[in-house]
Amino acid sequence: MQHAGKTDIFFDLDHTIWDFEKNAAETLMELFDTYRFNSFGIASATVFIDTYNRNNHRLWALYHHGKITKAELRVARFADTFREFGVDPKWFPTAFEEDYLRLCPQKTNLFPHAHETLAHLQQKYTLHLISNGFGDASETKVTACDLKKYFSTIVISEVVGFHKPHPKIFHHAVGNANTTITNSVMIGDSLDADIRGAQNVGMDAIYFNPNNAEVPPDVKQSINTLEELKQLF
């Protein structure tokens, strides 16, 4: 399916352009040694990271829908992970989470072909970001990875007060971009927040599916790599 008539492409940031799991894993590998996690009976950094990723995904889904706050998410993703290993979170140094929040957004691992694909698309389309990430962290990521030059507008849910999939953030982003729903397409990794959120306001959407998960029947188009967008647009 070619996207005739489109003028504006909206991207998600985390898990779509910025490789959250790779950057988080790098950060936690470093901190695992710094804070001697093994002294708490946690066998390996890999096991900790896998458990953290599972909890983080679950909690972000709740955050998308306003079920928990930013502060609750930040506390629970590590607290719940430590509890799974039988470690009372209150015994773990508070500086650990501060270090994680400082170091992780500075990591610069992007999904393959991110820069070349964005540069290619920018020649013919106006590009934008809509992120459910936190404002301070998102700004750091975009700056550290030299991504700002591609995007005409950047909408952060924490700043505007609505999270994807809420219709208001899509309408806000489209208005902020001075374009229309019809002329726009959303690209993201979250079926709930990005794809169905966009489809629910009448916007075309492309599911970024790097892990080759099963694609539900209501999702009209999916890609496994960013590079595929060069053929679609």
C-alpha cells in the first residue's frame, strides 16, 4: 500500500526509533556491577534485565491509560522487579534509580537504518514525533542521538497532558503540525497506543514490528525494519 496524498508522518520515539530495550540493557549491565546486584542474590544482569523489561512493559501500558502516574511508574518498575527476586526494595540504594534515570536517556542505540530512513523521508514529507515518554528524558534522547534536525514538531504526552491512545493527543499533534488527519500517518510499535490510537481518530497507521509478532487483523500495514519505509513512501 502506497501512501498517496500524505504530507506528514508522525513517529513514536521509544521502541520505534530509539531502541529502549538495548539502551536500558546497556545501562543496567553497568549498574549491575556498580551496585553489586549479585550480593542481593540476583544471579545475572541478563535475568534482571528480562524481568525489568516485562514489568516495565506492563506498567507503561497502565501509564498510557492514566491508571498510574509518572512517579508510580518510576518507582514500581524497579520495586516490582526487586520483589520478584525476593529483595525488599527499601534495602536497595536510592542512588541506583537516580543513576539509571540519568544514564539511560544518554544512550544512543537506535534501530537500524534510523538516520538514513528519516533523512530519506524528510526530503518529501514533514516529519513529527509523538511520544508518551517523559519530557526531560525525551529531550535528552533526541539531542544525544542528533534526531531533532528531522522533526518539525515534537509532542510529548507529559507536556500536553494526554497520552496516546487518547484522541486528544493526536488532534493536538495534527493541529500543532498545521496539517490534517487525512494527510497524516502514524508509525509506532505499540498496537494500543500508536496504531489503534491513530486509527480511532481516522489516521492511517503503520505498525513497527521488529520482533515479528503476530499482526492482528485490524492492523492494515506492518513493517519489520525502518528501512522498509523507503519503499512505502
